[in-house]
Amino acid sequence: MGFLGLREVVVWCILLFSIEISSGSTTRQFKWDVEYMFWSPDCEENVVMGINGQFPGPTIRAKAGDTISVQLTNKLHTEGVVIHWHGIRQLGTPWADGTASISQCAINPGETFVYRFKVDKAGTYFYHGHFGMQRSAGLYGSLIVDVGDGEKEPFHYDGEFNLLLSDWWHQSVHQQEVGLSSKPFRWIGEPQSLLINGRGQFNCSLAAHFSNGSTNQCKLGGNEECAPQILSVLPNTTYRLRIASITALASLNLAVGVMSDEHEHVKVTPEDILSDRPGDILSERIEDIAENLQTLILAKNLCGVTFYNDYNYVFSQNHKMVVVEADGNYVQPFEVEDVDIYSGESYSVLLTTNQDSSKNYWISVGVRGRKPQTPQALTILNYSPTSPSILLPVSPPTITPTWNDYDHSKSFSNKIFALIGSPKPPKNRDRRIILLNTQNLIDGYIKWAINNISLLLPSTPYLGSIKYSLKGAFDNKKPPEDFPNDYDVMKPPKNPNSTYGNGVYMLGLNSTVDVILQNANALSGNVSEIHPWHLHGHNFWVLGYGEGKFNKKKDEKKFNLRNPPLRNTAVIFPYGWTALRFVADNPGVWAFHCHIEPHLHMGMGVIFAAAVQHVNNIPNQALACGLTGKSFMNTKQN
């Protein structure tokens, strides 16, 4: 063997820096700088929070059992930063959870903090900022954990794609934060754009030529920061789509296919989009597929026709998707035409490219759960060898289900069951905590509250103040574990006034805890919103969903203890409840909160802690603020 050349030596140095292998374990090392930069996520230049000059941030890829080491330097100049590794349980490393004021101090401008933790379980995960509303500013990216060496997934696929979904505002996060904390209240409004892998289009559409409105056709060259990432596929091949929602507000629906209706369509080539020259416009009409309602019903059952009213119908050509993973946990496979996904959730679906390979198809993402004022995000499923530069999909994108069709949403959620052989929940609980979600007023300011307490995080991280038994760091009064029996969840609160608090639910180590998330009417009449709740440090079993107020005697008998799915994020539907069960087997302090960014900012969360006295080797840098910081300084002086 000859000597290595300079180029080979450099490559080997990079590889050795990135991956350390010892005793069969692998450490994957990353060096990140977080800073603001100019970017055009939706073709409109704005300021985003990026990592190493990238938006979204770099994708981390590892294997189960690997250790991740991220050397994070804050280059924001005027604000702190932390990063939460969403879905990673942080077994033995609760200080690496990346939650400001809970697991660590915010990393100050110019400072560097090393996140080092093990990824113990294969799955589709992501990371994001967890200080203020920095997730909304663009601080996020994907974290994919493959099965360990010698292990196999319980399903087969030939290739995979990663789809990270988000929403985007043109108003700065700082303006949003000020508005949410103002009197009179200033809501952030609906997002200007939806993004797929950080890319979307504002004031234009890839499918504008199918619209009768005034939307402009996008004219893109393909190299723009907002140009869609096209998914190129081979016919008759099965792909795994890893779908994760990092949205700040929007609930979403994803579909792959096209639709046709009785109106006139036009066909435009990408050359028409990529240049200012109008192309050849070809009109296409679809023959009537039915002459009466009975034939329409038959067509719906046999051919996928969807009704919108008696005079308008569509013929869908959707790729079926088979759901196989939810939040890093395997589920019993089930087939769907579209996927409802809420902020904080992730899914893997298998898609087989069994449609007409001479055509291309839309991947469309639309808003659910809120009256949409944001257009669909679009990209293209490109069948090889058909070039996307030659043929766009010849029909419009699939229409997103009606925003308030909650039966559609519940139908999807109720199909999710744990894969056979998955861990089952304990049959009995040790404790039950019922959390009422309400919108309230505090001194005239609009807030969200849990059991009438709006979370206001302390200046000293809970992990340090509980570990070292510091007095006065947070409210030692036990937070309420239920709400009054006479509270009417179907109406606005009779007394809307609430209070701030930061007490902790202290859980016994290895105790089994049931949490009932109870939704209610907001301050305005006939308003109840969707809330996706995320638990740090644990997975939980989703035991069931229900309508109206939870009945402790009747509803508990309906719990699914046979095959409930394991998740880390679960939704509560308007005027409903969701029942969860988890085992408090991970010592540390853990956030449990609504994953809608402005709702958490307005107080919609609680804090769990278990066996903090068993947590050792906490880096001093993680706690170098507040009362713990002062304590460390006094120790040094003495």
C-alpha cells in the first residue's frame, strides 16, 4: 500500500473528527454555530435562525445505541439559545434535554455548550429551539435514528425520503412575542407560508394554472432557496416517507396524488413556470362520470370520487400510504389516502409508486384544525425517467380535507395501534392527574392555563434547584391535580381570571401515572382549539379519546390496555379529552406542554419531576445561572 495523498489525509481527518468508534459504540460529533442570517424560505427574503449557514439545520443521522455530541456555539449576539432533541428520552442525561429554565440555563451569546447523549431507539425525530419562540424563527432540523447493527425494521422498503413540515411568518419572532404579551392582545395571525424541508412559495403557486383566482404562477429556476425539493422515484418501488411536523401553529394534512373536477383545466410545462414566456396552454376536460346521485355514490365507492356538494365533484388519483411508525414507535400497519399530523408528531409511511409512470404527481400539505388562510405547500413526486422539467402534474393537487372535519381527524387517530409485541402499559395506575386546558385572563392579559394556573418559568433551572434543594427557586405549593366538578367545559369560563405559577408535579420513581387532558371552551363562545401535547423524557401510551367532559367512572372502563400506541405527542380535540399513561422511570425534570409555540409562550404547560436526587454528573455549565450560579460562585470564593 502506498502513502496517502494530501486529499485522502484530509478526508480521513474529517471522518475521524465526525465519528469516534470504541468498544463497539459510536460517537458522532458535530460542531454547530447558531446565528441569524438572511434567507428566502418562501421566496421572500427574511431573517432566519440557522445553523452553520443552513436552514433548516443539518440533518443528524445515527444508529440506535450511538452517542451524539454537539458542540453548540451561540452567535446570536443578543439572546440565549438552547436546543431540544425532540423524542430522545435522555436516559441518564436530563441536562441535555435542551429546555431553558427546566433542564439547563440558556447558552449566552458567545458561549459554547456541549450536548452529549445516547440515542437508544430507532425512529424519526427532530430537534428545535426551546427558548422563547426560537423554533418559529427557524431553529430546527431532522434527527434520524436507524436500527442498530444486526437489527431489522419490521417492514421492507427500497428507499426513503425525509419530509420536515413547518409554517412560516414574515413578522419577526420578537414582534410576535411582544404582541402575545401585550394589552390589548395581538395575535400572531395565520402563517404566510407552509414549508416542506424549509421551502415554500409566497404570492405564487406551482399549481396556479389550475386556479381561477389571481394567484401568480411561480417562475423558478430550480436553484432558489425556496425552490421545491423534488422527490424522484422509480416505478413499482416502495419508499419510506419520514414525515415530521415542526410547525409553530398549524395542524397539517399530507397527500400524494392529483384530482380532477368538472371544470376546465389547463396544462402548463415547467418551462412556462421557469421563464417569462407564456407556454402552450392546453385545455382538458373530464367527461361526466355520473348522470345521477346513485352513480356518483357508486363512483365514490369504486373510483375514489369525493363530494363537495351536489354540483361539484372530484376524481382523486392518490397514492395509498401505509403508516408503520409514529413518534419513533412501530404501529400496526394501516392504509390511508392522506395523513393528519399535528405539531410535534412524526410518522413513517410506506408509499409504493404504482400509478401511471408517464405522469408526475403532487405532494400537497394543507392546514387542518384552523380556518385556512395559508395556501398549500407543494412539491412533486417525479416518476423516473419522466423529467420534472418536461411534465408537471396534469391535474390539480388533492384538496385538503375541510379544516373543521374533525371526524376525519379522529378516524385517523383511532386507527393507530401498537405493533404486536410492543410494550404494554401497566394494568393499574398509581396516580391520576387531570389537566383542564383553558384560556384565561391575568390582569387583563390573555393567557392559557392548566387547572387555572398559567406556567411562568423560573430563572433557576428546576434540575439544579431540586437537586440542590434551593429555597425560593420556584413555587413549592403543589399544583392542582383536578378541576372543580361543576366546571362546564362546553361554555366560556364563568370566572376567566387565572394566576401565574411554576409549581412541580413530583412523581414517584417507577410510578404509573395517568394524565387526562381535558379540553374546554376558550374565552369566546363556541371556540375550542386543537392542542397537541408533548412529553419530554418519556413515551406514553394513548389509552383513548372521548367527547365532552371526562367521566371518571364510565370513561376509564373504555381505556385500551391491550394495544395502545406508544407516543411522545398526543392531540386533544375540541371539547374532548385524551387519556395517557406513562411510567415515571427516567430521573430528571421534564416539561409537558402544548406544542403550539404561542400557546406554550402564553403559559400552556406543566412540569414533572422524578427522583432528581438520583441524577449525577450534571455539568456546572448547565446550571451556571440564577440561584445555582450564585451557589457555584460562593463555593469557589470559599
